[in-house]
Amino acid sequence: MSKENYQSPISPGRSWYEDSCGERPTYAPLDGETSCDVAIIGGGFCGLSAALHLAEGGTNVVLLEAHRIGDGASGRNGGQMGSGQRADILELEEELGFQRAKALWDLAEDAKHSLLQTAYRHNFTCDFAPGQLTPVHKSKYEDDCRREVEALATRFGYDEMSYLDQQAMAEALGSGAYFGGTNDVGTGHIHPMKYLIGLASAAHHAGAQLHEQTAATAIEGSSKSGSRFRIKTKHGTISANACLLAMNGHHGDLRDELAAHVLPLQSFIGATEPLPDDTPVLPGGQAVDDSRFVVRYFRKSADNRLLFGGREAYGAATPKDIEKVIRRQITEIYPYLHDVAITHAWGGSVAITMPRMPYVRELEPGLWTAGGFSGHGVMMSNYAGRLLAEHLLDGSEQLKLLLDLKIPAFPGGKLLRHPLKVLALTWYSLLDRL
Ligand SMILES: Cc1cc2nc3c(=O)[nH]c(=O)nc-3n(C[C@H](O)[C@H](O)[C@H](O)COP(=O)(O)OP(=O)(O)OC[C@H]3O[C@@H](n4cnc5c(N)ncnc54)[C@H](O)[C@@H]3O)c2cc1C
């Protein structure tokens, strides 16, 4: 299939990223038997970051990607880095105590810096642009924002976030559709597909063996029984001492634990035609994620398009009204864009966990997994991959923070967990409208 027509088989719609990332290098499928120290399944941010850091540490790594690198969430997301964890910092503090909440905040700060340093060190571009606004859609949330800004500055050592009142927020957004909210100058947004292409190339040059179009179909053996892992694929097998499952929302039936703890949810983005240079939309170029349960997240691209996400779906089918819903949401915020052309509409699988914190585990000796980054994986999936690599190389204290997180299985067992998820998410999404 030509580059122009290529369509991810696991994520709906052709993304604007695909049309703006330049060449997507290809990596040959696995053919035959091979062996390595660590086998990685999944070529998104998490798997590739682990591959890069393991290879740089002198480990012999083979990574399998079932389709093309970038076909999963990592090549198709909103590109927003954020700060902290997906779960609210003050709720984390209440649940885990100050020390652990602060350590998790600091871990996310390290994740942010690691993301940008990796691009810098390997000299690839990712169109980083600074700033993130979080406006609230109900005035009752304004006090929460003020409290968060205050707590971060006085107790968590983070003074890059400030509170904007309604008027200042309207000026920053170019829209009066919201109340006040926060302005975080310590983070920003990237072109995720460019980042992923650069990461894959860095891992490849560091010595990691990458294979696209190669799905792992079974994992046999285990270090528990003293044997090496044998990862089966249609045309070959890998024998490995350790194995990392980095499949996020695309885990299929490879392991029951993943199916119980990490569930897929679809999120969709639309890209407009380039807006005129004098458009009042986001004059400061920040990314935006709002306070809704079904978060509306948007930003301008380097060529001045509005990239707008906000339509979600909880079942497996792709909704037919993505463009219509996105246009309605854009127009609610920017009425003057009511007839702007939407040139691309696409989606992907955001993998969620019950507490919206990542599921990082050693499932059995030598068999690791990381996933369920719950819409906050741009920096966190990259960093989880790095921490897993560092742990396999020499042990990592920070990884323990993620391993210690309590991540319960979704209720309902194999039969009912999906219908229960749909019910619960539909209920919460309705609350946005009240
Ligand atoms: C529309 C959308 C918007 C988002 N916006 C943001 C955002 O703005 N900010 C943010 O922080 N996060 C965002 N996210 C979440 C973020 O993209 C993810 O958390 C992150 O990319 C997860 O990376 P990953 O490597 O774990 O998984 P993925 O990138 O999904 O990679 C998993 C890979 O595993 C492969 N795979 C699966 N099974 C097999 C197998 N058996 N054999 C071989 N390979 C296999 C898949 O093909 C896939 O490529 C968004 C997600 C979506 C979908």
C-alpha cells in the first residue's frame, strides 16, 4: 500500500500526523529463530523507550510490533505532555500521603525532562511548543484550581503553574467559553509521530533489533521453570531471558492479567485546515485540556491548524459522527470557526485503569508489563519504558513507586467488565452536561 493510502489496521482514520511526519522508515518482519536478552512486545513509546535504554546499556534487545510503529496510541494522540500524574495530585496525597504523592510528582517531572532530553540527545525534532492551559467549564471548580496552584508552589516545589481568572483565561484561549483555570508554563506539547519515528531510529542505531508486521501470538516457557521465554510469531520465534509486554490498549488475549486491569476506550481528534495567521485562537500557542470528565483537549499545530479532541466511544465500533461531534465542540468554544474545514478525523485506543494510574508489574519472574497510562502516556509511557530498562540493567528505585501502586482489576470478570465499563463511563460523561 502506498504511503498516501496507508491506514492503521488497529486505529480508525488517517491522522494529520501521518501526513506531516515526513518519511516513516520501515523495519523488516521477523523471519526465523532468534535469541536475545530482552524481548519487547509493542512498538509504541513504552516499548521503544525501553528498547533504546536497554540497547544503550549494552543489552541485546528484539522488539516486535504487530503492525507499523505509530499505529497504536503513541503515533496518534493529542501530544500534550501535562505535569504530574493523570490522577489529581491532591487526591493522590489524600490517598497515599504526602511523601509518596510528592515522589510521584517528581517522577513525572523527571519523565518530562527525559522526554525532551532524549530528543535533544538523539538530535530528532518533535515540534515541541511550551505551555498548557486547563480552563474549567463550571465555576465551582475554580477554587480547586486555586488550591492546586497554591499546594504545588508551597509544598510540592512546583511554581510553574499560576491561576488565571476568567478574563485572563478568555484572552489566552481566544474564547470566553470557560471560567478561570490554570496556566502551566513548565510543560508543553509535541508532534507524537515525529517523536516516535525519532525514538525508533535512536533505538535501532543503538543496536535494538526492531521488527514491524510481526505479532507475538504466544509466550511460552518461563524463568520460573528455569527455561527461557519463547515468543512465538507467525514466521519465527524469539528466545529471551526476559520479556516486556508494552501493548497498552491493544493487548488482545495474550495475557489475562492485562485484560483484567487495562481496558481500551476510544478517543477521537479532528484537524482543521490551517487557520489564518491573525486568528484569535490560542495566541500564546499553549495546549489546552479542560475540566470535563470527557476531556476536550486542543492545540494549534506548527502549521496553525486546530487539533481538537473530545469525542469518546466506549464500545469497539467506530462512531460515524466523529467529524460532526468535533465540529460542534469546536463551535461551542470558537463560534467563528463554524464552517472551518476539518481535513482529518482519527482516533485511537486510550488504555485506562480503575484508578487512572499506570499498571506496571512483574507478572512472573522475568515477564514485565507496563500499560494503562490513561490518557497521560506521552511522557509517562516513555518514562515507564526507560525505568523498566534501567531496572533490568541495575535496579531502579523510581520503578518501585509505580510497582507499588494499587491497581485493582475492573469488576465484572471476563463477561461483564466491558458492559460495566460502558455503563460507568456513560454515566460520568452525562454529568459533564449537568
Ligand atoms: C486519541 C488519543 C489522544 C491521546 N492524547 C494524549 C495526550 O494528549 N497526552 C497524553 O499524555 N496521552 C495521550 N494519549 C495516551 C497516549 O497516547 C498513550 O498513553 C501512550 O501512547 C501509550 O503508549 P504505549 O507504548 O503504552 O502504547 P501504544 O502506543 O498503543 O503501543 C502499543 C503497541 O503494541 C502493539 N501490539 C499489540 N499487541 C501486539 C502483539 N501481540 N505483538 C506485537 N505488537 C503488539 C500495537 O500494535 C501498538 O503499536 C492519547 C491517546 C489517544 C488514543
